[in-house]
Amino acid sequence: SDVDTLTTLTQLAVECDSTHLGELAEAVFASDLYNEVAGMTGPEVFYDPRFRNALIGSRVRRHTAEHALDGPAEMFADEGNGVVEAIRFDLLSMGFASNEARPIIEAWGSMSAGDEPDPQKSMELLEDVRSSRVRMHEIESLSPGLAQRLYRERGVAHFGRYSIDLLMSQFPDREHGRGSDFMVMPHGDHNGAFYYTVRQFEKSLTPQGTWPQIIEADTVDEVVTGTSLLTGQYGSTPNLIIGGHGSKDSVNFGAGRLRARGKGDLVVYTGADTLNIDEVSDKLNHMVQFVRPDSHVVLVSCSTGAEGAIGHKIADFLSATVIAPRTPSNLKHMRRLPNGALVAEYYSDSTETIQPESKVHAAA
């Protein structure tokens, strides 16, 4: 029974000299906690990272459901919040510095910008946050220090987006990594779309045994410098996958500094975290040297493939084939052609393959 379980766990906490009996009492009735402690009969349960994940996860979800927060951001913005403190402590225990923990928490909290309060959606997003923490513990148990390296060298904060196999495949030596696909995902993710994007990518390509080298970016400069870094390590890539919340005229990588909001495409992003259509030649200038003429650039960004949209400007400037959705849509499937090029398919039959003007004129 609940009472028996609480009594047993409380006794174990006393044996461990635990000072968190109040938190324990709050969390013990969460179903995921029962799942995590099943089969554990000794004090070691309190030192197990899965227990901490369940404890914090249940507290976050209950708090969110009660107050119908606009995703986790409102709560995560309060540095004195007990949940934030617990998560920060967990990050520090994994070896992250205090000045690294805050940006990671902010990246997780960004997954609600601009949305109306929706308890169910908040709960789903918080599961994504929790999955990142669980994935960090999993890869740390297999390769100590990998989580910190992925954050420090690749900017990765949303660990829950990626499978263990994908994360463990990062940082190959130069020979084995040569010719890898590059995947750039945004720090800002105001609706959890890019957790789904990566899952679809892995579902499509995992059977072929191909893994991209990944980076996460918060600004356009980080997209460029991160891609440049990967090119220096592994050579130019045949395929560059770029994710970001998009509109016809922009791609956003950060928290989504909204200047205006409407329906569908009527979203205007501003700031260093945004690539606008009239800034392509300026902000992407350095990418020209490491995007091959035969490269495919896959934009997982809503409406960037519409007529006259930013996807056309990127294709012409980089002289590369760009694949992008014409409407607000996410990735449905991806496949690899015999020549190694990736071809994407989006939902709502919105896939647009854009050839740069140079190739169109050459074919004519």
C-alpha cells in the first residue's frame, strides 16, 4: 500500500541520514518513483540517479499541473526555486561548473516561449526535460565526462533528443569521422518539436548505421562556428541538417525573442539568435567555404521552403540544394540516395527541393 511504501522508504531514509524526508513524502506517490525503486530493498536507492530523476520529475510535474504554467520556463526562471536548485545540484554532481548549469537550465526552460498556458503540453515538455537528465546519467555511466564534453565543445544541452547510440558516436577520430553528416539543432525549442525531429531522423537512418556529428546552437554565429569546427575536424559534409523554428523569412535558434505573434507564418523573430532573409549573405558568409556544391542542406524549419522564402536565398548563396517545408510542418521521413545525399520528406505534403540559380541556369 502507499502507507507501507512510505513507511519503508522513510525508514531507509533515516538509515541514510537523509534530510529530505519532506521531498520524499511528496514524491513517493508518483507512479514513476514506484517504477524506479521497484526491486531496490536497501539504502542504495537514495544514491541512485534514477531515484533523483524520479523525485525531481514528480515535483516538477505536480507543480506545473497545479498552476498550469506556460511550460517550465516560468518556474525555471526562478533561481531560488527548489526544483531548479535540485537540478542544478544534479548537474554539479556530474562535473558541470556552476556557470554552465545555468545556461543548460535556461535552454530547458526555453521550451515554452510564446505559447498559451496548457497543463498537458507543459507536462509533455517536462518529460523532455527529464529525459535529458536521464540521458546525461546514462552516457556518463558509459563514458565518464562525455556529457560535459558534448556541452563544452558542441553546445549540447537537450540530451534527451538523442539516442544513447547517437551520443556515444560523437567525437570519432578524423579518419572514421570523415564525410559525416552534420546536424545543427537549436537551443530554443518552444514546443518540443526538435525532440520529435531527431527521433524521426534516427528512425529513418539508424538501420543504415549512419550517425551525424551534432552541435546545438543558440545564435547564428554559433551555427557558423560550430559547422566550421566540424569541417576542420572531419572535412566538408555531404549533408547539413539545420533545425530551427522558422517562418517564410527567418530561422530562429534561441529562445524565440518574439516581436509579434499571429497565426501560422505570422511570427517575427529578432536578435542574434535569428537568421532573417535579408541577412543571409552577411551572417552565412563564412559558410560558403565549407559547404560543397553537391551538398544537401536540409532545413527542418517551418515554411522556409515556400515560394520566395529564406530557403531559396540560402540555396542561391551557398550554391547548394536545399530541402525545406513549404508550410508549418515537421520532418516525416528521411532517406539516403545511392550517392550519399539525404532526401527529406515533411508532413502535409509540403516538401520543396530548391536548386540554386547557378544549377538551374547550368541545366538550361
